[in-house]
Amino acid sequence: MRAGIAVVVGGALVACNESRPPIVADRPAPRPSVSSVIPAPSASARLVVHERLGKPLRVEGCLPGAPCSEWVRFAVKPPRTMVEATVSPSGRYFFLWSRADGHARELDVYETPSTGAARRVGHKVPGAGGHLGWVAGDRLFHWWGCGTGCAVVQLRDVLGRVLVSTGGAWVEEDAAHTRAAVADHGGNVVWINFALGAGYAAGPTAGLLWPVAVAWEKEALKVTYSQTSGTDRVLLCRPSPVPTKSSLGLLSCT
């Protein structure tokens, strides 16, 4: 049987099952056009991407009340295209997700400079596309499809280190980008707290098949599962106790 959900926190495998989920959606990352202007979520800075044939890929940063200046310049060869460039919620960092011709996408994280060029603090080659974005706590949330009904999910810090790694059939962020849920076959559910860089896990539950709906409520997660009986069952999940950054907490689903 093929491996299904697996949760890794702090480099240790802490939970797994052997099912392959049936449904997953994937959201392609937007690609900035030539000389794109990317506003920061905090409105503290904005990025201007200069992409010209035969010229090096350049990124300028624009701080309030100051002229734009060059923060990053890549080599001319091999030619490179920008996939996405975004400033973190706090404004302290920005990432550049780019691809050199003939190579996989690369993720570079930089500190936002007050003057001069930006200092790179993290570099990784995730090995996949999919959706990548900033979330609470200046974390990077990355997930991508891995086949029919399969998604891989990773939460990283600005240095590129993986804080939580899991997978499942359904990935759902809350509207404030503070939490994410990953639901898989049989009642296996993972709740990821972005700011803590930690997660909670529950499951499996006898008789449950595939998740058919996932919704965030104020202090709980509601997951609807199909059952072997032919009816649906709604689980209401709450974390307990609070996890640390190096261990997985328990998720109570009833």
C-alpha cells in the first residue's frame, strides 16, 4: 500500500497511516510580469521585479518616504524568471521564489534592509511548485499536489527549516492565515498553528472514509467525513494540550 498522511515535527516522524486520499485542490502561484510591483501585506515596503531578456533578474525595494533601490541582483546566466516575490506580514523579511532555466524552483529569504543590498538568510530548493505564501509568525506555508487526492504540506521558518511536514486529502487555511487543517482518510486530522510552528494530530476513527468538507470555526475545526455506513459524520476538533515547538500536541475530535 502507498504511504498517506505523515507528520514530521522537529525532524522526527510522529504519525502515519497507509491510505492515499482521493481529493485535493492545487492553487498555482501567480507569476509577476516584467517590472511587477508587489505591495507588502504590512504596507511597510513594496518590491519591484525587473525581468528583461538578456539582462539579470533584479529586485528593487521601496520603503515609505525613500526612493527605490536595488536589493537583489541575480547572475545573468542561466536566465532566471520570477515565480513570486512577497514581503512578510511583519515587513522584516521578503522571499523570492524563482527558477533558473533548466532547474527547479529556488526559494530565497532575505532580511528587509534599511539601506543597501538585502542580506539572504535562507535558501532552499523545495523540489515542488504549488502554493507558497507568508502566514502568521513570519512562517512560510507551502503545499502542493502529489497525485490524485494527494497533497504534501510543509511549514518552514525564514531559514528554510521545516517545522511541520504532513500530507492528506484536504488542505484548509483559515481566513486570517493563522492556522491550517490537513484532513486525510479514516479520520486522520492535523491542525497546524503557524505562529507556534507546531501541530496537533488526531485519528484514525473506525468507520470513517474520506473528508467531504472542512470548515474553521472560532475555536474549533469542523470536518465532515463520509462513512462506511453510507452516511456522513461531522467531527468537531479542538487542540489539547498546547504543543511546544518540538513536539506534537493531541487533537480531540468528537
